[in-house]
Amino acid sequence: MPDPETTTKAEPYLRVCDIHAYYGESYIVQGVSFEIEEGDIVALLGRNGAGKTSTLRTLARAIDPELRSGEIWLGGQAIHRYRDYQAAAAGVQIVQEDRRIIPGLSVEENLLLAQIARPKGWPIEKIYNHFPRLAERRHQEGVTLSGGEQQMLAVARALARDVNLLLLDEPYEGLAPVIVREIEGIVRQIKELGITTIIVEQNAIAALELANRALILDMGQIVFDGQAATVLQDADLRNEYLAI
């Protein structure tokens, strides 16, 4: 039987250590630290301006905000040392709020373009099996899709790359309730596939019902790190930090 004093604890899949990030001189992410296990679905919540999107962009190693100190480790890789394209190659895929569908390209061309750079993720036909609506519109220009369909395409394009960490920024923003339910179904599929995911979403209840973990940001700092069910059950906590 192993000696408990000599048994080492396995490293978490994602380890974020005291990250500080800035837009110019604006101090946005102020010493954020957390750990996530592989396959977790995490709701990253907070009021407007709390630093949620900035934290996601820092994890994705976007140019802005600038990470000035701290470390980000994903599966043993030092992501904090990477540029955005290197982080993407390591499997960090971000679906941004504006979706960034490429004009002039069809649905299928948007997906194929995502697979030009290696490593590749899901084959196109597998994507169509999970997103039959996109299969129906494979030859339609991506930017002419409905808002919900564009969100599907943005998620599918991320899966077309090799995904180890999926970052979803406001996936329900501006969508009708019926489309929100469809996007929720997509996220549930992602959950079943065991893809480690962080969701930033103003619709906090919807995000919490999908997630197993929750992080709450306030003024650029983590003020809650625990089970999503705890936040759903704690009205005082939701009122103080989420105003719901």
C-alpha cells in the first residue's frame, strides 16, 4: 500500500497561477488563480466589467490583454510562454462573442480553413453528424446564417482544430430562447465528449445548469471557486456578485 506521505497528487489539467493582465495601463485581471480537472465544464461568472472576457482572452494568449506576470499550465505545457497561434496549436480554442465568421466563405470553407494548420481536430463529416443544421447549409455563405447557426459554426470551427481547452465567450448573447436551447444541446454534447470547457455567460443560471464547477470574478479577482450547484442554491451569493 502506498505511503500517503510519499504519494504525490496528480497535477490539475489546467493550472492558472496568479495571472495579472493589462490593457495598456488599465489593470484588468488582478491576480487570478484557479485549477481545473480534465473534462470539467466551468461557468466563469461575474457582473459586467468583472474581467471575465479578459480572463478568457488571457488564457487564449491573445495580444490584448497583455499578460505581465503569472503562469498558465495546460496538460504540463507552459501556455503563458506562448503566442496566440502557439496556444491554438496546443489545443486552446476560443469562440469569441462576435463569432468571427469569415465573409465570402461558405460554411464548409470556414471549417476547412480551420484545418489548414495542424493539428487537425474532428473530420468534417463528424462535425456534420453533430451539427446536422450545418450539413444542410454547407454551401451557404457563413455570414448569411442566422445568429444561432453562426454560433454553431463558430463552435464547430473550434472543434475542427485539435481541442484540449474550449473557451466560450457569451455563447447565448443575442439569441432567441429556442436557439439558446439548441446551443445548450451542443454544449451538453461537448460535456459528454469530455472536452474541458470554460463558459463566460451573462445568462448565469443557464451556464450553471450546464457546468459542474463555478468561478465568480469581481473587480478582476476570484471571489468564489466551487461547485456550480452551490451557486444555484445560494441566493445571497448570486445577489451579491451576479445581481440575480
